[in-house]
Amino acid sequence: MNDSLNNLSYTHFDVDKDILHVIDGEYFVFDPTVKNVGVNLSGGADSACGTALLCKLITELGCDTKITVITHNRCWNTRPWQLPISLDVYNKLVEMFPKIIV
């Protein structure tokens, strides 16, 4: 997959280099001065991986940032497994990053 357009947009719009972090060759935007972040954790791979990457970055940078996790049981009729999976993901993230996930 060619993700060069993702990185190009950050350089084209001259995003502050202090908030751009490279993870596996891709830019990840995070301002290390931010103290609180909210994340909608659906239990899917994208929100789970994104939250874990953010926690890893916060740990590596030594930031005092806390993440408040929100989940919505919005597809309870069509995807009844979504809520228990999101709770499992939340519990795992708390286990891995107890000082970050609140």
C-alpha cells in the first residue's frame, strides 16, 4: 500500500514538526503538551490499534497525558458482540497502560 499521500498532506500544510511523530514510516499527529485525550473505542481493530499506538507514543515521550475511553453500544441490534469486545479491549489497554487509560 502506498501511504505517501498521508505524509504529503502534513508536509504540504506545514504542520508543526513538534507534533508530528513517525511510527513505521507514517506520520502520527500528537501534541505532547496535551493533558487529556478522549477516544471512542468501538472494539474494532482501528480504534484498538490507534489507542494502543497513542499509549505507546505517550509512554515513549514521557508525557503526562491521560486517555478517557468512551464506547457507544450503537449497533446493539446488528452487532451484539460489539459492546463485550470493546470492554475486553478496554480492560486489556488498562492492563497494558494503567497510568494512561483512565
